[in-house]
Amino acid sequence: MPELPEVETVRRGLQPVLEGARIRSVTLNRPDLRFPLPENFGERLAGRRIVSLSRRAKFLIAQLDNGLSLICHLGMSGSFRIEDGNCSQTPGDFHHERSKDAAHDHVILHVLSADGREAKVIFNDPRRFGFMLFAEKDTLGEHPMMAGLGVEPTGNALDGKLLSQLFRGKKAPLKAALMDQRLIAGLGNIYACEALWRGRLSPRRAAGTLSAAEGKNSERAERLAEAIRSVIADAIGAGGSSLRDYVRADGSLGYFQHSFDVYDREGKACHHAGCGGTVKRIVQSGRSTFYCPHCQR
């Protein structure tokens, strides 16, 4: 499943075509994805202008000019394909080519872009774990998919003081706490491993050990917050992780996976200068965790 940086690269690839565009019509080739499509889905989109295209955690949100929000999730295999004349591109960072089999083209938006170009934006999803739902703009934060989501792992809102507060009293392993979407929204397995390595913190450590006394700063929490922000920023800048199915909007591949320091490097030397340790793989909550037992404490 794509992680936050992959979803952000998809958003940035779609933005020039969709933001400000008028949806002229909608073609539906099936009534459902992971969930049934909303009632009168095509009719409610037709004629509407897309005011903005944003992201919350791993969700894409198209804000329409009538106060309605379209929430989209890529699921395991979903992608958007833009067809503009003879040009076809798949925004995002997909290592293996995404499906272009028309049998899996489930939703097609026929749009007129802000600069007057006609285009088709096609949602293709062979496994159909993706979904599209509506929400009212004024109550978007109360939607079941949005309610309870934690802080975004980008920007200065996520700092050591906040992490210290979020983790106070928690006995869960630090890796599990990082992936708790109620605490930090959108941080997935790959980048949790990478952030812990950058912060030199063990994924097995109890999350609560990062918390300092009330009113005091925690050096460990500050170090981890900086590691999270930097690894996400680096991944977005590189176009995402390029793992599995994820091609940039220009059709090229991203290369951040070639600079992974710990993820999927079991048995290899730690990249920290002078460490001398070896990357180990363990399983936590059914997911592979990669870390260096020598320098991550």
C-alpha cells in the first residue's frame, strides 16, 4: 500500500490538471470499489469545479465548488491515469508500471482544465481496495475516515514537545506508536523504520521512554521528530519510495529506495559512520521492522 510520500507525489501530479478544472461528465464502469460508490455519484460530480486538491494522511481530497468534498484512497493497487490527447501519464512514483488495462478503469472523470484543455482522469484499480466517498466540507473532520487522525508528519507542528506529549505513559513499542494513525497520520512501515534509524532509537523501546517531565524538552523526542520530518521530506523530494508499483508524472522512476538506510537491508552493514553493526529484521504487529541493534537504543 502506498505511503504518505507516494500519495503526495500523486497529488502533485494531478494538481495541474484537476485544480480549477470543471468536471464535464463521469463514466462509471462498475457501481463499487472497496465500498459502493455514493448514490448518484456521477450526477453529483458532473458540472462541478474542483477548487483545490489536497491530502490528509493517505487520503486525496478534491474540494468542489458546492461545498462537497470527494475523498479518494488508492488502496493496494489504485492509480490515476491522465489522458490528454495523445499523451498518457500516471502521476505518482510507481516502481513497476501501474495497470493500464481498461478492464480495471473503474471511474473516469472527463474534465476541462483551467487552461481550457480537455482530459480524462481515470481511476484504475485491479484489486479494488481503493475507494471514493463524499463528505461535506464543513464536517470533513468528522467523517469516519478523517475523525481521530493525528498530526501530519510534515511541517513544524510535529516537534519533540508534541511527541513527548503523545507518547507519555505508553508502554507500546516505539515503532507501533509511530504507526498509530491516531497519533501521527500517514506514517507507514517504511518511513517509520527509516526515521527510527535516523534518530538512533530502537523500535522495541517503550514509546513512553521518550517523554520528559511536564514542561521539559526530551532530547530523544526532539531527535525523532526531526528524523520523521526529514525522512518524509526527502522521500517526497525524491518522488516517493519507488517500491512495488509506484512512476512519476513524467513517467520516470523515483530513486529514494536506493538510498534506504535500513529498510529491506537485513544482514547488511549499518550506514551510520563508525557503527560497525548489522541490520536486523524482526516482526512487530505482523510487519517487518528493520533496525541496527548496535546503534539504535
